[in-house]
Amino acid sequence: MFNDQKKYSYDILYPLSGGIIFILIAFFISRPTANTDIYVQLIAIKGILSELDFSGVHWHPIGIATVGSLFKLFNLDPLICLYYLQPVLSGLCFWILFRLLITVIPDKHAFFISLSSLSLFVFFNSMNQVTAEIISLITILLLMTYVWNNFIQNHNSNVKIVLLMVILSWIAILCRDAAIFIVIGILIFFYINNIFSRLKFLLVGTIMLLPGAIKTLFFYNFQPIHMEKIFSLSMPFEIITQLTKHFLNFTEIILPYSLHLNRIPWIKLIIVLSYLLFLLLTKRYQIDSNVGDKKRRLLGNYFFTIGISYYCLLSFASICYNYDWGDLYRVSGFGILFMLNAFWLYICSYIKWERGIIVILMITSIMKVSYGLRYEILSNQHRFLYQDYRDSIKEIINYVDKGCNDIYVYTDE
């Protein structure tokens, strides 16, 4: 009984302590402002509430604007609410990821893999102001955990469970457009593992992707599809180029982000290839596997399928929309989390040297957290962050002549 109580205490202690760590970090480095994308979505709130007009969000997803509208209905400041909500969501992301991993690996491994995942530089960068990344991440982790627990582990597929999965996928897509690539990755995993019959797979998959399909077909006039690039002879080369750019970010699977390393791409390539070689060698010389190892590999395959789907479809989208997402770290770096978890789940299933794995995870996780904090502390002194636009506009209005109805902005053009 004492051992059961001790295990229960650790099951609560690990996710709670990890969640508190990221809540505190996010509050420490965050500022009550947002990036331009979020401001565009928040500005659209007036049209949404007055005329149910979502055109103000332009090409952005409507999820955050909808949440902001709900805050506004209760006379709450949407930006300030999101500012205080984002650190809590960061902590919940850790909790959810830990709960997903603990289904197949020990609590210590799950703790440090979750710590390493949430310490990725892309998420540290997302915490310094209100962005879509953390909001999107929690919707994706909720969807992935729900699918894993109900469809993959327990094979439950009644109407209520399928309906809730569809709703979670819609929420994920409506919070961030790129989430559609992750939903497609989940569907590919369903297909590979025969989770549904072909007819049911086609029906459920179509419904899950409906918000993304509708937006692509009818509301993407701001970013037209370049059909000539899709059918050009250079398309395969351009896709390989995009995949290579994404591939080089995989150094963060173990090592922390490094601005200096970014200037030497061939070293990054060698590091990533060494990860792959090490993984292949451990698989080659693995000890006989058991049921637990098979479950770990299954969860590893789940993360890997989602990650590779994200990067392949993102590379194809770069060609379609003629936009270099391989060079946009906050989009490209988002998928590292899936590859990182897949890598360590494979390692945990192939290698029985648990203490060594824990030591490596502990050291690299602390390095990532330290680097992220150091970067934010130094950068916050010099970084230009958009101040709250409303304060700026009020100052301009108070400054200009009261009899003047026009405000002219110099743009150097």
C-alpha cells in the first residue's frame, strides 16, 4: 500500500512540478503584447461581434479571434486575458505531454522528455509575447492524447468518441492553419494501422479536414496557389531544399538551439546524421523486445508519422504558396517536438541502459532551459516588441490637433 501511495505521489509530483516550471518561466519572460498576427485577429473582434463578419482576420485562422470575442462579450480585455492565460497553457502542455508519455515509459523518462520538448527554442520564443504557437500546441496535444488513449490503445470508436475527436481536430485547425498537416498525419497513422475500415476512414477523415478544406477553397484569395510551380520541373528540387532546411533543425532533438551553429549548416547536417546513425545502430543491436517496448515503438511511430507528415506537407505548401517556410523558424521549429519524442521513445525501446538515458536527458534539458532563459533575458533588453497598439493610438489622438480628422503615417515610401 505504501508503494502504491508513493507511486501515486510521484505521478502527481512530476507533471505538477514540470507544469509549474513552465508557468513561472512563461510569466517571467512574457510581456503584455502580441505579435502582428495576433493583433490582426484581435482587431477583427469588432466586426465579429457587430455583424458576425470574420473577414477582418484575412488569411489567419478564426479560432483566436473567436476566443477573443468571447472575452469581449464579458467586458474583458482579450489581449490581457491571453497574456495571463498563455503561461497556464504552457504548464498544461507539459502536463498533457507527460500524461501521454507515461502510458509507455517510466515517469522519470516522461518528465525529462517532456521538459526537453517544451524547452525547444521555438516555444521559448513564443512565450515572450502572446502568439499562436502555445495555443495551437495545447489543442494539438489534446487531440493526440485523446486519439492515443481511445483509438490506438483501447480501440474505442463509438459515435460519441469519434464526434469528440472531430471537434478537437476542428479546434486545432481553427487555431492554426498548419495544424491541418498534423491532423493528416493522424489520419495517415490510422490508415497504416487499420484503425478504421476504408469507408469509415474516408468519411471521418473528410469531416476532420473540413475546416481546412473550406478555407483553402474559398477563403485563401490573399495567398493564391501557384499552379505553375506545382507542375514545374524544379518542384522536386525545391521540395528537397525545403525538407533539408527542416531537417537541419533536428539538432534540437538533443542539443539546445544555437545561433552560432546556424551559420555552419554542414556541421548541423553531420550532427543530425549522427543521431540517425546512432538510432539505426541501437536498433541493430537491440535486446529482445517485450510488450512494453512494442507499445513504446508504437507511440514513437505515432509521433514520427505526425512529424514527417507535418514537414512533407509543409514543404509542398511552400511550393504551392511560393513561401519559404523552411526559413521561418517558428513554423519549421514547431514540428521538432514530434521528431524529438519519436527519437527518445525509440531509444527507450531499444536500449536498456535507463540510467544513462536519464543522465543525457537531464543534462540536455537543463542546457535547453538555460539557453532559452539566457537568450530571453539578454534579448529583452534590446528586442523591439510592439507595444499595445491601443495605447499608441490613444497617445497619437491626444497629441494631434483636436480639429484635425486625419492622421498621416510616414512609411518612407
